[in-house]
Amino acid sequence: MVTYRPTPGVVTDALAELLERFAPLREGSLADYIPQLALADPDDFGIALVSMEGHCYQAGRADVPFTVQSVSKPFVYALALSRLGLEEVTRWVGTEPSGDVFNAISLEPRTGRPANAMINAGAIATTALVPGTTPEERFGHILDCLSRFAGRCLDVDEDVYASEARTGDRNRALAFLLSSAGTLPGDPSEAVDTYFRQCSVRVTAADLAVMTATLANSGVNPVTGETVVSEEVAVQVLAVMASCGMYDASGDWLLRVGLPAKSGVSGGLVAAGPARFGIAVFSPPLDVHGNSVRGVAALRDLSERFGLHLMRRPVQLAPTVAPTVVPGTGPADEEVRLAARGFLDFTAAERLLHGLAHGGPESGGRVVLDLTDATGVDPFAARLLRAALARLEGSGRRTSVVGGEALARDAGPGSAGFSG
Amino acid sequence: MVTYRPTPGVVTDALAELLERFAPLREGSLADYIPQLALADPDDFGIALVSMEGHCYQAGRADVPFTVQSVSKPFVYALALSRLGLEEVTRWVGTEPSGDVFNAISLEPRTGRPANAMINAGAIATTALVPGTTPEERFGHILDCLSRFAGRCLDVDEDVYASEARTGDRNRALAFLLSSAGTLPGDPSEAVDTYFRQCSVRVTAADLAVMTATLANSGVNPVTGETVVSEEVAVQVLAVMASCGMYDASGDWLLRVGLPAKSGVSGGLVAAGPARFGIAVFSPPLDVHGNSVRGVAALRDLSERFGLHLMRRPVQLAPTVAPTVVPGTGPADEEVRLAARGFLDFTAAERLLHGLAHGGPESGGRVVLDLTDATGVDPFAARLLRAALARLEGSGRRTSVVGGEALARDAGPGSAGFSG
Amino acid sequence: MVTYRPTPGVVTDALAELLERFAPLREGSLADYIPQLALADPDDFGIALVSMEGHCYQAGRADVPFTVQSVSKPFVYALALSRLGLEEVTRWVGTEPSGDVFNAISLEPRTGRPANAMINAGAIATTALVPGTTPEERFGHILDCLSRFAGRCLDVDEDVYASEARTGDRNRALAFLLSSAGTLPGDPSEAVDTYFRQCSVRVTAADLAVMTATLANSGVNPVTGETVVSEEVAVQVLAVMASCGMYDASGDWLLRVGLPAKSGVSGGLVAAGPARFGIAVFSPPLDVHGNSVRGVAALRDLSERFGLHLMRRPVQLAPTVAPTVVPGTGPADEEVRLAARGFLDFTAAERLLHGLAHGGPESGGRVVLDLTDATGVDPFAARLLRAALARLEGSGRRTSVVGGEALARDAGPGSAGFSG
Amino acid sequence: MVTYRPTPGVVTDALAELLERFAPLREGSLADYIPQLALADPDDFGIALVSMEGHCYQAGRADVPFTVQSVSKPFVYALALSRLGLEEVTRWVGTEPSGDVFNAISLEPRTGRPANAMINAGAIATTALVPGTTPEERFGHILDCLSRFAGRCLDVDEDVYASEARTGDRNRALAFLLSSAGTLPGDPSEAVDTYFRQCSVRVTAADLAVMTATLANSGVNPVTGETVVSEEVAVQVLAVMASCGMYDASGDWLLRVGLPAKSGVSGGLVAAGPARFGIAVFSPPLDVHGNSVRGVAALRDLSERFGLHLMRRPVQLAPTVAPTVVPGTGPADEEVRLAARGFLDFTAAERLLHGLAHGGPESGGRVVLDLTDATGVDPFAARLLRAALARLEGSGRRTSVVGGEALARDAGPGSAGFSG
């Protein structure tokens, strides 16, 4: 278990300023269909941000516990994907936005599947997919998984659980509907009971920021360093959050905020900047879509203010690479040096290699790939660079690599071709 | 007008390899609801990729002309957004995925708007929003805009236009429906006629790659250097493509390919890597969703092979920044030097500043921000860095910046606060 | 052309009393989507009833002309059925209630047909089915047919027609939608224009009562005596009016009023008592379903007050028939006399014959069927009676019929069996 | 308890002929979603008809017991209407055709009610409306009511009940959905269990014919003579059967067969001829709508062959009434005699009175209403006749009635006016 130590500084200042700006916003109303949730303090307002290095920033009541509710959905979906794989999970739960409200009674016409794992029907099916021979074992896996995402042991708010169980007839309807359509594994009563327990797990905004940062960080909890799910699963979950996470306002959210997100009826709202950060807001009053009013306003403002929109990737126009020609005694003696700076992905590798296309040495010449100042090479770029070197060798140039540990590291069978 | 000069090399090799892999795929069938489209050669198969530096790569029949059809939608949407702004355009056309097929007869229950600009109803409304006192003037703006996205003068395939006009009763139905709902400005017959002309504009895969690269490049055509639309508009269009571009398969596409995209009934398919590339495939046979069979297969493969998924941002875990402490004669004399490498966005700025939180000099000490090796600073990061320096000065440290042109460049009124 | 001569007396008194009761009802509002209709006088209120003998009763402004609008639908449907037959017409237009509003944009999922001929989409398709080589010829047939239903030459209100043509984009949308789905014969623009003319035909409440009485009277205009459509067609039209005539309030109407009916946006409302009467009300203010407020209230009251509900058939419990035994010298000489009173349908014939089952004469005895006091025998009952007589003869009884012209009249080939 | 004694004769012959005609029809398949139903004998085929006098006709396996399933719906609806009245019942269950399949998961948008009591959701709500302090008491009322409709004590098939309870998740889903929408009184688990028991009540085709004849006979069981429900309730149930009884084929059924009807998944199908007969067919194989294949074919044929269509009321064109003028010594002495034959409803009364309008005696003359040969006068007609007599007296004529017991019988306070 980890205790977060919030970091003071300008990021914290920015979060505090955000709270100050939106605290006066007094719209929305508390969820009342679960009576226990109507007891929340509408003035609770907290925000937390966790970076890929595990830096934790927070402001306001980011340590107030509340039940996770629908914010649990992406994390339990991640658990199901980890255990069963995407193909098996999508046999039971779709991946399309439904255009419907969160508790819509609709299954896909042809398949009988719920549209996606972010609406209640899909979340109940997802919960039922978690392996386990008893309900206790199944819920044990879920609680353990949520805890590993959070980096500390979470527990259940038994009062809220009891309240949900008493008033959850619509979710029971969904479970029986799925069961009758053959798209719910196991017993429907048990599935919905486990789902109620899952929704009643107690978290703080700080927890949710760590959990979401773990998804953004390719599945590795940036605070504890634990690999909770694979990169593949983390990417899949973020993609489904991007298209379906905000129910029937998902398109508008992706347009205006531009981050994969998920909200819950207790006032939690999380958003991920892939490879950048996880962020969470807690403020109980909800809008008509069931999203936290202050949470939506704060994240929208934050995204605009700090350029976090997914479609507004940091532009890297400055030439981070440039070929240098070292003239020899003749063309065959010429040396072209390609020096890379920063991290090399597909885009950077393309940029690096582009110079060779029109300015490479003549046959007999030499190409030096200097990776000394490169901070890293991703496997996709490595594959491209190795192919380029092989191509040069094949056409009579000599090649060498300086500082190329990153490049060598990923070399595997067939790594000279694109097919590898 | 520009003639693209495809660049040989490993990227071209990769594209050629892709064509080879999927050319044998003989599924799907030609669109037949526009008779002229049924005359296409099912074996035509081309692909093109354009980088942010305007590097053009292509393979196969990337120079075969075909009509742009629905691939025109994001670009005309960009035109409408440029002229009228998001708020006015969303009064007429929504931004939510509809979960429906491309030519769905459905308007939003409360507003009467079409769900989004990527389905036919929304595209017709978008076309009608383009200013112009005559149909000719309106279409002139559209053709000019598409041409500037492509970097060359495009024209209309009059045979296809005539064929569409003869068989376009469903689109006429949509136009009259919108008109009767009060969600179509102007005359419905004229709107649909202009839309038919827009769909009949002739392009090549190479054109489409440049057009899409322009969206990915914040609205600047990377080949011609012309700013076609603002960064804001480009971001908005990419976001709507991400959530709605692939009709009722949009969620699955975002999950498995992870790139904003748009397909057309003539076999065109484009995808954008924001700040990275634009890509286009052309292959006429379509699947049941109306998407190019080979196009979908090729882009899915390319995304996996080169790690292009939006949620799989190049991980930059290597510490690109590190504080160095230069001890002085006493604490008040100490100097902490923060040296940045690479491009600084919000995330990198946070990382850079984090060191100060626990390891900054005591009061009286000195902080040097060394941006010599930084390749750039985005305005959001600049704002954060300036705030941090102001905070340090305010607490009695001395600060200085080395190589900070990028930082200074964005400084404006109130730029020391986050609110600027 | 006929001039109706309203008949004074208690029926007229009852209608006048009805007007007096509901004239003060000031709810509802004038249709405004056709501007010309908004000019109607909201105080116009008339009612007319026509019996199967052509007796015409009326009260209030039953002679004020107004445009027929949707009340034309059942009559043009009758025309199409007459010309093409039910099987051909149902290839294009369904017969199920849609549960939708009158101008719903919905076609049947599998067939692409409109749900029924009483909603606009189905009515436009029906109009297009009317044979004719030119639009003028087709509309000529329609106007002629409506006139024969009314028993006088009707004409078109050209101002309303022009107003509809200017504002009818939703109907145009429907026509193009049908055309694109392949469920509209001919040109959509022409079909919708003819439909606008059809809706603009001018009628009075008195006309509509005669028209509806013609449907109730098996297709024979009870005033002129002309057979306008066959009994089969009249039955079909009444059945579709019963299930679909009142749009999304059809079920409630059948429950509470219990008569096949049709309403129009100009304030007309007709209802039929099969083999009993046709009735029409005219009062322009409409409720949210688009039905005349006073019309609905008046017909509901009338139905309750006079027991007109279709499910409340006049009970005929009194034994209209009774076997009489005339003893002979022995059993073989016994005569059983079956004397019928009133009109004989299946039900009455069954009742008549039932006595024979347990009380018929022994073999050699005699059965006399006395139809002297019967007012008529329908062909279905005649078939049953003939079969019974044949059965008696077959088992050794002698039979004879007194006053059996009605029985003989329908005797045809194979008329002794039920299969005839 | 009553033992039906089927009556031989031509009606029985007609039913036997019907069975013979459709027995070879080997389409459709057994319901399999309740495993026990899949054990039915697909060759079982029986038919029964009961007249308003309680005459019972049957052919084939009309005494084979099977579970009533959805055919119970109209009868339990009648029970709920009897206990609570139409206004209270329609607060919970609508009266509109849904256009949906029998087990549709859809509630009315605004009210959250199920569309009608003939689909499963509405039937479950109806069952829950039956008063009772315990589940046993509630089911006791239901079984008692069904038994009184049938005229004998019915019981439950415990095997089918157990089978339904095991596999009824879709119905459970409906119950929980209703409960969550606030449109199910009481506990959802209990409601659905009671519904399963109700569906498992064992009947024969002969039973169902008596039950349906009771509805057709204004609520009076024609065999036992017991008044099971009021005429008002019987009319209401028949109307809802007419518009909603055959699920999404209700419109086609009303068009082609023209009788209120209800089918069940075990192969039962009933139809009512109001004031004429109840009929039931049993044949297990079902079509895609869930209706008995042979049942539908047989009833359609029967309706055509015997003219039973509701819109094809027996035509009574023969003048059953005629005024006779008995000249006196002067006009003031003239006597006009109106002699009625047959049963007098609104229509016949109008016909009778019409003669007076143009041919009544002058003031001082005398009108004699001769009802000697009338078989009955319904209260609506009586009211009209009394009003006419009062009108004549008011204008100086003398009036008298001969054989007018029926007329007098209904005279009550205010009976001289229409408002009574």
C-alpha cells in the first residue's frame, strides 16, 4: 500500500485554481435513484492528477471517499480483457457507442449483445465474465484488480451496497434480459449482485487518478510500478472509453475535451491522456446525462487551457534529426551521418530516414546512424531503421550504428523486414 | 498546383508490401446504387502516405482518379466550421455517433438535427451551410476548399454527377426531411444538387493523403504550406471523424485501428495520425458497412505494424530532463540547473518542473532553466514554465533562462498565470 | 348531383343536442403547418349522419365546405383496392398499425413498405397506385371516385392546394424516401403533387357522412344507389380504418368509441357503423394527436349514448325461431316445423337448426322450413340451411321449404356443401 | 361444473370439414423456449364453437388438455377491469397496439407503461393488479375467474409451470423493468411467478370456446348462465383483443379475419363474434409470429366461408318496418300505425321513426307504435322511441304503444330525453 504524497508547485496551483473557478457552479442534482447516494455532500469537490512518473498532484477534497459506481466499468473491463482476450469478450459485449442513455434496455439486434461495456447492460455482462467458481471468488478478483489499479487495498461501502441491492430493479431487468438472450454467462441474480458490490467499492479522487494513470501508462501503475494489465489491454480500454465512455454525450466530449473518460453516478469523473497522465474529479451534483457538472466543466477547461486534446498532439515540427555529409576523397568515400535526438517512433524514424532518399551517399559510401542523443526507439521505429540499414547494405553502402543499444534491443527473428 | 514526387525508401517499401499482402483479398462488392460507380475496376488498389514535412510516399494505383463521395464530408465540414464556427454549425448538425447506417433517416428527437456531419443527412445540411448567394458560388467555395486541402485544382466527374442526380432519391428525401424539420438552411433541391456535385469531385489516393495530412497538420497543407483551416477547426474535424467517421462501425474502428478516419462509397478511405501523417487507400470493393474491404484491412494492419494507434502514444519514459545541482559556498548560493531535451508540452513541462518540488535551492539560491537542447515549447508548456519561474522569484530565488526564445515567444498579457 | 334533404325528428334532435353539449369545448388549436388551414373559423361545428336507407340527418354547420385532407385516405385506398386488388396493393402498402404519428418517417424494416394507408407515407403510395397515363388522368380518377362516394361533383380548393404545395417538404421527403426504397410506383414529385390536390378536395360534413355511409353500406351509396366499390373492398377499408385510422390513438379509439374512423387535419372526422350508418363531424381545433377535439368528444358521447360500439352488437337473445311438432299417426308421419323470423345470418341459421339436433322427427318424418316471416337470408346462412336439408333427406326425412325465395336465390353449383 | 355435450348437425359437419381441410398443413414448429411445450403432439388439432344460447359444437381433439399460456391474457385483463375499472387499469397498462413482438422490451416513452395487456409486459402488470394479500390469494382469484369463464374448475399443469419458472428470464426481465419504471404494483418476482402459474392453467379447445363465448355474450357464460364480468368489461376486452390480440399481425388479422382474437404459444387460438359466438382452435405448430399455423388458416377460412367478418354485419336491407295509414273521418282523426319486426337497436329505431318525418298524421291525429312482432328493444332504441312519442304528444298528436313491454321495461328517470 502506498500513501500518495501530493507534490506542491505550479501544477498543484493550476488544479487549485481550477477548483476555485468551478466551485461556485451550483447546477445539477444528486443522484437519487440509489437513496444512499442522495446523502452526499454537494459541496465536496476534489481533483487529482498523476503523471507517468507517478507524480501525484491534487487539490480540494481529493481524499474524500465515495463509491466508485460506473467509474469501475473500464477497470473491470480491463480485468475481463486480461483474463479472456478481446475476441472472447466481444462475443458477449460489443464495442460500439449506443447513442443511448446509461441504463438503456437495448441489445444489438443481430447478436443480442449489449452495445458496449460502458453502459450498465454491458458492464453487468463484463462482471459476469470475470472467472471464479463462487461469487466470493469472482468479486475477490474484482476487488483485487481495482486495488492494484489504485495501488492500495480498497474496500466496499456496505451501506451503499445494501441501498443499491434494494433499489436495483432496472439492473436486475438487464441481467435477466441478457440471460434470456443468451448473452450472460452464469446466474443473472448473482451477476447483478456482484455488480452492485463492484459499484460500491470505496475510492477517492486521488485513487481514481492513479487508476486512470495506470491505463494511460500502458497498464503499469506509475506509483507502485506494478504491471496491472498489458499495454494491449490498456489501449483497448482507452479506445472504448473514447468512443463510449460518456454515454450519449460521448461525441460531444471527444470533440470538446478530447480525452478518453468515464463518469459515475456518485460524482466521479476520470480522463486519461495516453502516455501523459490520469486525472480524476469528484463532485456529486450531476447533469441530465448523469455526469458530474463541475467535473465536466473542470476537465473541459483544463483540456483547453493545457492543450490536452487528443487530436492536438504536441507538434514536433523542429527538425530533430538532420543528415550531415562528411566528404571523403571521392564519392565512394563519402560519409553521411544521421544523428537522432529525442524519442524515435514511426514518425520520427520516417523523418530521420527521409534525408537518405535524396541525399544518401553513392555506392561504396558510408552511412552512420548516430543514436547517441536519442532518448529511446520504439519497436516499430526500430524495425524501420533496421530495414533501412539492410536496404543500404544491399545496395553497396557500408552502414554503422553509434549508440544503438535501443535499436539492437528489439532485434528479433525477421526483424529486418516489416513483416516481423 | 503541385506534382507529388513520391519518395523511394523503406516507407515506400512498407506501403508496397502492404499492397502485396492485401491485393489477393477478393471480398466485397462494388457500390451499385449509383450506376456509374458499378463501372469501377475492382482490382484498382493504391495507397499513399504524407508526413507533416510534406514527404509523400505511395504504392500501387495511387494516381487513379475516382470520385471523392463521402470522403468529402470532413473537408466540407471543416469549411463550414471555418466560416461559421462550431456553435453555429452545431445548431444545425449534431456531433454524436448515431449508431446508424450512413443513409439513416433519423433526426435527433429533441432538436430535429442530423446526428453528425459524417452521415448523409448531416453532410447535406453541412453543404447547405456553406455561404454563397447562388448555387454556383456555394459549390465554387466547396471545390476551392477541397482543392486547397489537396494542393491542386480538382474538378468534377460529370458522368458520376449525372448518375447520382438520377438515382439520388434517398438523399432528396433527407433534404426535404431536414427542410420540413427546419434544420436545413435554404432550398432542399439546391442543397442536394450541390451535395451531388461535391460527391462527384475527382481525386486520387495521393490527393486524399495530402488532404488528410492537412487535417493532421493542424490545418496547414504540409506540401504547399498553405493554412487551409485553423488548428481549432482541424482538431474539431478529427474528433468528429474519430467518433463518427466509420458509421456504425466507428467504435470497432477506434478500438482496433485507433485513428480518425472516413470512408466513401467509391472505395476511398482516409485516416489521420494527428501531428504525424495523413494516409489514404483506394480500393472499390466494399463490405456490408460500405467501407473499402482492402482499405480497412490495410489500415488495420498498418496501424498494428507501426504502432499508430492513438491510445498507444510513443512512450517517453526516458528522463529527458534532470536537475543538476551546482553547490555554492552556502545554501543561498546554490544553483539548480534544469536542462530540457526534446519538445516541451504540458507533460514534459510537468516532468521538468517536478524536480524542483523536492530538490529546489533554498531561498537566495538560483534556478537556471536551460532550454538549449529543447526542440520547442508549446504555448501550454510555456505558460506553466513562466508560472514556475514567477513562483520561484516570489519565494526569493533568482531565476534565469538559457536558450529560451521559444519560451519568450509566447509570452503575452497575463502569461504568468494559468488563466491567460 | 343530389341535394341532401335533412330529415327532422328525434335523430336530428339528438345531433343538435350533441352540438349544444360540445360547442362550449374550447380546447385544441388550428393546424398551422399548412398556412391556409390556420385561417379556419374555430367555431365552425357541424355533424351529419346518413343511414343505410339514405336518410340524412344533420345539425350545425354541416354544409360549410372545407378541404378533406386525410379523410380522403380511406376513399382513395378503396379506389386503389378496386383497381388493383388487395394482394397488389399490399405489395406496396402494409396493413398494420404503426404506433406512430401521422407523418412518421418509417418504413417496415423488411419490406420497405409504409405501415398502412392511413399514415401519410402509405397514403402517398396509395395515390401513386391509382392508374393513369398522366397526372391529370390519375387525379381525374381520384376526384371522380370521391365525388361518387359523396354523390355529387366535388372540386379543389386551389388556395389550400397552393399552400400545401409550398409547405409540403415533409410529404416530399416521404415520397422520395419511398421512391428510393422502391416502394413508390412512378415519379415521386408527381405523386406528392397529386396527393396535395387530393387533400385539397372540398367537402362538407354532410358529404363526408354520405361518403362514409357508402363504406358502411357495402360500397353502395345509400343516397344515389350507385355501387361505388364492391362489398369486399368496403369491408377491407373499414377494417384498416378500425386498426389504423386514428394514428397512434387507434387502440384507445377502438376501445372507447368502437367504430372504424378517420380524421383529418382540417377538422373533419368520420366514423362508420357497418351496415348501420356513416357519420361525420367538422370542427377545426385539433388535439395533440391531430384529431378534432370536438369531433372526438362528440363521437365518443354518441357511441356511448346510442350503443354504437362495434363490440356491443344488438343482442338478439329472444328466440326468433322455434320448432313446432305436428304429431302424425306414427313417428314416421310426424312433422317438425321450423319457422324463422327476422334476418337469417350464420348465427340465426345455427339457432334455427339447433332444434333439429335433439328434436328432429324420426326417419320417414317430415321437416318444414318456414321462411315466410324471415326478412332475408344471407348467402352464408342459405348454404348452411341447404346443407341441413340435404342431410335430413340423406337420412330418410322428407323436407320442404315455405316462403323460401331467399334461400333458392343463392343456390348455385355445389351449394349443398360448405365448400361452395 | 358442466360437461359439454357437443351437438351433431351441419355446424359440426362444417367444423369437421374445416379440420379435414387444414390437417394436412404441416408448416410451423413447436414453441421450444419452454422445454415442456416442445413435447406437444404436432398432430393434435381440435376446434370448438359455442353460441350465445350455449350450443356447443366441436370437432377433432377439442378435449385434449393443454396450457392456456397467452390466451389467459384477455380473461385476466377482464378480471382486473372488473375489480379496478378501466381508468385505474389504464394507469398501469396502455391500450395501443405496439407493432412489436409478443415479448418486446418496450414501455411507452412518456408513461413507462407497457403498450397493452396482450403483450407479455402488459400481461404481467395486469396479473400484478389482481387484488390479493398473498400470492396464493391472488392466484386463487385468477384460477377462479378462468374457471368461471370456462364453466368448470380448471387446474395447473405443474410440469409446465416448473418448466416456465426455470426458463422465464425474459419475463423476469420485464417484471423488474416494470418495477424499476414504477409501473408494476407489488413485488416483481412474485408477479412473474403468478404469471407463470396463470400461463400453466390447463384448458381444452372446448373450454376456450366457452370462455370466449362468455366475452362475446356480454360477460354471461352462455353454458352456465353465470354473469362472469359486466357487459362493459366484456366490450372493453373484445376491443383490445381486436386492436392488439395478434401482436404485430393484428392489423392483417382484423383485415382478413375480422374478429377479436388471441393466440397462445401452446397452440391455442380464440376468436369472438360479438353477440354471436366464441370459437377456439388448438394446434401446436406455430408460425413466425407465434400464432398457431392451422388455427390461423382455419379461422380465416371459417370467417370467409360464413361471413363472420366484423365489418360485414348481416345486411338488413329488407324493410322490417312500415307505417300504415288508417284514414279517419278527417285529418285529425287519421291514425298512422308503425309496426316493428325483429330486434330494435338504434338503427332499426331510426328506420322505424323515419316514416313519421314525412308521413305523420296531422295535429289531432293518432300514432300507434306496434311492437307485437318485435323480438326486443335495446335501451338505446327505447330511449329514441320514447323521445319520439313525447315529441308527437308535444305537437298535439295522440300516441299509444301496443306490445310495448320491452319499451316500458327500460323507462327510467329522464328517459324521455337523450341525456338519460
